[in-house]
Amino acid sequence: MTVRPFVSHAVVHSGVARVTLVGELDVDSAPHVQKAMATCLADRPKRLCLDLTGVGFCDCAGLNALLGARMSVLLAGVELVVEGIGPQLARLIELIGATDILTEGRVGTDTVPVRRE
């Protein structure tokens, strides 16, 4: 069995950011998710597309990174679109009861907690 190395790619074009993740999303690769998201958010896009098509495995650390990335994007006031959630990740999301906050398609801002100062 060949394990593909984790790769994250971030690009912003015409106000639309795209973060593509490929490989296993685990404790070792999770920090790369936040870095890729921060790179895109620094350019203040209107929309960010998170492409998970190439993610074949995700553990709890990877899922935590995705949920944290989701919060960063939505708190920045950027529309989030998630693509390519595979069966293993979908099952993990279902097991923790997060199907309403991290699903394919547009992620609504109505699930973002209010910041309290």
C-alpha cells in the first residue's frame, strides 16, 4: 500500500479562494490546513472553496482542523463552499453529529457562534 504525501494548495483569483487538500488528514498534516486557509483569507476573498476530493483518510485531529478552518472562514465573513467529502470523512462527521455544520455545498453562517468580548 502506497501512502500519498499530504499536499495543500491555496490560490485566490478574482475574489474566490480555493484550498485543495490531498492525502491523509491527520495529526501530522492538520497544521497545514490552517496555514492554507490563513494564506487565502489574508487576500480577503468573498468566497472560499474547500476541496476535499483528494482526502482519503481523516482522523480526529484532521476533523478538528477542518472545523477550525470552517470557523476561521465564517468568522472572517467569507462564504464557505465545501466539495468532495468522501465516505470515510462523511462517516466521521456523522459520528460526531456535525452533518449540519460541515457538509458539501454552501455552509451557512447561521451556525457560527457569536463572539463575546
